[in-house]
Amino acid sequence: MDTTSIRDLTVDFAIKLKQSSLLWLEGFREACCLHRVVIYCLRSRELAIRTGQCFLLNGFIFLGSILVLRSLVIPTLQWVLPDGCPDMDSQETCPYNDIAKYGFFAIEKYGSKSSDQKDKNATDKAADIEGVMIGIAEQVYSVLLLSFFFLEVYVTGFIPYIGKAVNFLLLSWMYAYYCFEYKWNYSGLSLDKRLDFFESNWPFFAGFGSPCVLSAFFFSPLVSYGVMAILYPLFVLTATGSEADKVIASQRNKWKDTTEFGRIPIFVSANYVSMKLLSLFPIEPRQKVNDEKAL
């Protein structure tokens, strides 16, 4: 490889690195637009109630119980039981789906005039039995995919030296996907389009998920669950109100070099395991079933 080729590769790498960094910053900035939460809560009373429930449940009760547990209960047990006591862990749930739903409705209520057409399309799609079955199949596959991806994220934390950095990146992608999935579900975006858009714009979503991870990355696992449970609904609402496609397109239009910086197959391992698992449940082709009914 001559000097010219090396120089061209270096310049190309520098351009791609700059573009990726700019998209990462755009994603980070979108995640930090938490003022949208206040606007949406003012538009929807149901949303404000659900958000308040999350803060009360996860902030006051969950983190408060951790404080009492660590400052009073555990020292008392350690005094009574000198040999120590078993570790305790708990996790509360929060109506994140309702938060995303009311947030989506609050945005649509004050959105464009095309919302009526979207509602009509959604109604027609719900009336279509085949569309409903496809939607159920996508949800099952999505649950499997994200479950195996979560396992992958967990395992990377044990890799020596680079494990923490890889774990942080994968966690950022995972939380970003979780935040946007609620919006994509209500907007009716198919699963293959979601994955294609997500993996093709990986710097943006890595940036969007970074504040979520940073907020709880340096705490102990139990405390990080509580902190994340408080902040997560805020990021869900921020993602619901974000027009990621327009933000990304606007950023790309500023670049003189419009060449793609490549799609990263983020979910390739989780997809492989999910497909292998689903292959254990064979389904007869529809044509074969129809032929048997005809006989």
C-alpha cells in the first residue's frame, strides 16, 4: 500500500469520525431536551399523573427504602447477626407504556392535521386480522431480540480492560432503543424498518442513550435501578417528542461528503439466537394448509 492510499484512508477515516461525532452530539442533545416533559405534562393531565406516580414510586418509595435499608436495617442485622446477612435486591415496575401512550397523544393533539389520517390508518390496520397477527409476531420477536441483547450487554461487562467501555456503548444503544420503541409502536413502524433505521444511524442513538447510562453508571447496581427508574420515563417522553429522522437528515444535509459511514449490525448476535429459537417452532406454510382444507 503506497503513501497516497494510506493518506486517502486516513482522510476518509477522519471525515467519518467527524460525522459520527456530530451525529452523536445531536443524539445527546436530543436526549437532554427534558423541557419537553413539562410541555407534554401541561397538555395532558393523564400524562402528568402517570409521571408523578413514577416519581413517587421509584423516587420516594424505592430510593427511600434503599436509604432506610442501608442506614438502619442492614446495620441492625449486622449487629444482631455477626456473620452477616444475605444481599437484598428489589425492583419496582412503572407504567412506562402508559407514559409513552399519553405523551404520544399529547403530541398528536397539538400536532399536524395529518393526525386524523394516522388514526384512520391505525384503525384500518387494527381491523385487519392479518395485520394484527403480524403485529403480535413482531412483538414476540422484539421481546426475544431485546432479551438476548440484554444478556449480551451483561456478558460484555466481564471482558477484561475494554469491558466497561463496550458495556457502556451497548447500554447506550439498548436504552435508546427502549426509549424510541414506545413511539415506534404507537406510530405503527414495522420492526424491520426500526432496526434498519437504528443500525444505520448508530452514532445518533449512541448519543441519545448516553445520558441515560451516565445518570446511573457510577452507582451501585441497586441504587442505579432506582435512579434509572426515575429518569427513564423522562427520556421516554423526550424520545416520543423527538423527530429523529428530521434531525438526522438535517445534519446529513450539512455534509459536503454524503457517503455513508456504514451500518453496524448491532443486533446481529441477538437476531441469530432469536431466529434459532423460533426455528424450533415450525409453522406450516399457508398454501399447504389451504391445500389440506381443500382435500
